[in-house]
Amino acid sequence: MTQERFFQILEAYGADPARWPDDERAAAEAFAQSHRDQVAAALREAAALDACLVGAAAEPSDLLERRILKAFPAGPVRPEAPRWQIPAAAAAALVLGAFIGFASGALTASDPVEDTLLADAVYGFDQDWVDWLGDDV
């Protein structure tokens, strides 16, 4: 085990040997025992960092939670629609429908052939045309 590799393991996995890679754990522990003067400060720093990380991971800060919740709006943000829009749309649809209905009836021309067919369908062929057409003839 080289000194460089030991410090890489210490940085990556922390001061607890139980977290070190299984295949390098025995060699790293032997290196730490044989070079106590060189690794003592690094082991203390790694142990302090491990303690901070364990405490931080166990429970989130109330202050952080309050800051996150404060960043969100209280409820769904929806602009209020004016109350006149729905009745106005319904009235416009009714007016347009009435206009189209009357306009389509007024624009159709009556065809004398259709009148004859209607007379035949309603009154039959044996009826006198003069009675149906009225006194105009």
C-alpha cells in the first residue's frame, strides 16, 4: 500500500475501516499502524468529517426545511376569471344561433316543383289543384 493510495481511500471512504474496500482494508490498516505519525492528522480530519456527515444525514435541519417550504406558494395560484365571461359567451352563442337559424330560412327560395311534390305527397293525386292553390289561380 502506498501513501498516495491510503490517502485516496481515506478521502473517498472516511476514517472508519469498515467502509474501506474489502480487498484493500487489511493493507490500509497495516499502513496506518506502521505510519501513525504521517496519517494521524488525516485520520482525525476524516473522523471529524464523518461525524458531521452522520449527524447531518440523520435529521435534516429545521431551518432548511422552513426555508424550502417558505419558497413555495401557499396554494395553487390561479388568476380569478371575471364572472361576466361565462354568461356573455352563452348569450353570444344564443344570438349567433338565432341569427343563423333565421337567416338560413329567409335565404332559401321556394321552388314551384317542390310545392307540387308537397301537394302530391300530402293531398294525393286525386285532389284538385285549384283547391290546394287557393283562389289565386
